[in-house]
Amino acid sequence: MISNTLMELRGTENTYFQIESKSHIKKSKKKVAVSEKGVVAAATQNSRVKRAMATEMEELVSFLSSPSPQITKAAVDIVRGLTGSTEGLQSLENYVNTLSPSLSRLLSFPKEVAEPAAEALVNLSQNSSVAEEMVRMGMVKTTMEVLYKPECGVTRLLVMLLVNLTQLRDGAASLLQTEDEKVRGLYVMKLVRSFCRTSHESNDDAFEHVGSILVNISKQQEGRELLLDPKRGLLKQIIRQFDSNSSLRKKGVSGTIHNCCFEAENQLQNLLLVSEFLWPALLLPVAGNKIYNEQDRSKMPLELGTALSIEREPVNDSEIRIQALEAVYLIILQEAGRRAFWSVNGPRIVQIGYEDEEDPKVMEAYEQLGSLLVHSSSAEEPSTETQK
């Protein structure tokens, strides 16, 4: 039985992207004593200030649509600055219905305007209620359209915006295009293609956060089914990115594989179709640091045996190691999955990896996997003897 506390679909854990504001507002620390009349007067004054601020905010938002480039630039810079602080975000929340369309329109402008507009949208989308409104207004579609325009100069920011929006179920559904059978999966296919084609060795890896988007959409069954569809071949492309030197890419791929393995009961065959890439991605992170002997390697496929015959960089991220072990657990819950695991000498790899492991949480995942292996082996022994 799968432990509810250990095994769960992985998302981005509500960690939203935020672009920090460069402006700092100083607050006075001076203490003031106020009489009862003063309180009434202050309350009246406060009400007037709020109305004045509301008027100013409405005016600021309207300036985003000004025909004057200078006014538009000044307004979007102010909005970007406001979204960089909690107080600023709160002051803008009530204007999302007019603010979001105005900012999204600016995404197609030259970079000096598009960049602060994109940063403001990323920051606003931290708030789940604001993000929900953005999704309802079609922000996912707008973002994808701008993202793939040749002149787009804010690619990284738009991908970050999609990460925030797809943390919501409706946002993930919008990206998956679940309501339109004719184009279902088109956005995801585009993102996967960009994720796999861009260079991850450069400092400007604009699509590296696509891995987080894939984790988010694979939390939904529709997303897992899309990624596991053998005709599309998306999972194979994604898994191959696990070799990247980028920790973000590696973590995104690991989380996506982990989530897809929750479909092992119904889609094990589709998982095993990419076993040439799946087993190295799952087993190498938990194989320990030793160079394996020839006897152990002879029982493994070439892609595993070769990798374990040389010194290799350890996977230091404990979350990746836990996700890999949990994914293997989900696979070997199925009889065919256990056979496939034994065929690559998986139990020996797990045994050696456990000997090198020092993290208590990762060790717990090893032990749970080992317990299942022992239990399933003992359960299958009687039927084996009967056949004899």
C-alpha cells in the first residue's frame, strides 16, 4: 500500500516567482499620541486618503493605455515597482480586471516596455485569486501567443508567468487546452520542443523553467495522459533532458517522471516503451558513488552498465533521489514493472545505493522500496513452486 505521507503528486510546492522591486519606501518610526477627536478626524482623513489613492490607481492603470510612449513607459515602471512589495501588490489587487489586459497588451511592445510589464504580471500572479482571474481572462493563451512571436524579448519572464499560472488546476487545463479536442496538447508540445532544443549550457537558458511547468501539468491526469501518449513521444524527449547540467532542468524532469509514474497501473506499457531512458534517469541518481564490478554490470543494459563503470557526479539534491525511488516503487507495484526492474539488475543498484546514502529521508524511501521488493518476492514464491 502506498504511504499517503510519502507518495504524492509533486508540484512546485506553491513557490511562486517574484521579481524584487528596486524601490524602497521608508517608514516613519515616530510615535504619536492621539485624542478621541483626533481618532475621528484621522479616520475621516484616512477615508479621504483611500478614495484619493483609489482615484490615483485608476488613473495609473489608465496611463498604461496612453498613446504617449513616454507616459506608458513611466506608468508601467511604477506598476512594476508596486508589484515588488506586499503593500504594492495589495493596492493593485482590486484593479486586476483592467490591469491584466493592459499589461498583457504591452508584452508585444519593445523590450523596455515589455519587460517591466512581464515582471509585473509575474509578481501579480503570485496571488492565487489574482492568478485565477488572469486564467479566466485568457492570460495563458495570450502568453503563449506572445512567447512564440519572433520579436519576443521577454521569453524567460513569460515562461515564469506560465509556471505561476499552471499551479492552478484551471491554469494547467488552459495550457493543456482540454476544452478543444482539435488543438489539445499543442501548447505543451511547443514548450517541450523549446525545452529540448534550447542550449542548457549557456547562461541564458530562457526555457529552463519549462521543467516546472511540466511538473505542474503532470499533477493532473489529463497532463499525465498527454505526456505518456506514445504517438506524441513527449516523455522520451523530456527524460533525455535529465542529463543536463542545469539543476532546474534536472529537477523538473525528475518531478515530471515521478508524477507520470502514478499512471503505472494503467499505462505501464507506455512508461516501459522509453525504458532505455527511463531506467538511467531513475536509477543513476540512487546508484551511490561506487564503480560497479563487471559481474553486476553484465546483468544491466548497456546504458546503465556503461554509466556505472566510471566515476560520476553524484546527484546531491535529496528531493531528486526521493522522487526517483518513489517512481520506481510505483512501477514495481505492477508485476510487469517488477520483472522489468529485475531485468536491469535494479535491486542490486538499490542495495549499493542504500549503502552510500546518508540522508535519513532518502534512506526511508530506499527502505520502503526494499520492503516492497521483499514482500512481493515472498508472495510470488508459492506460485513459482506450484508451477514446478
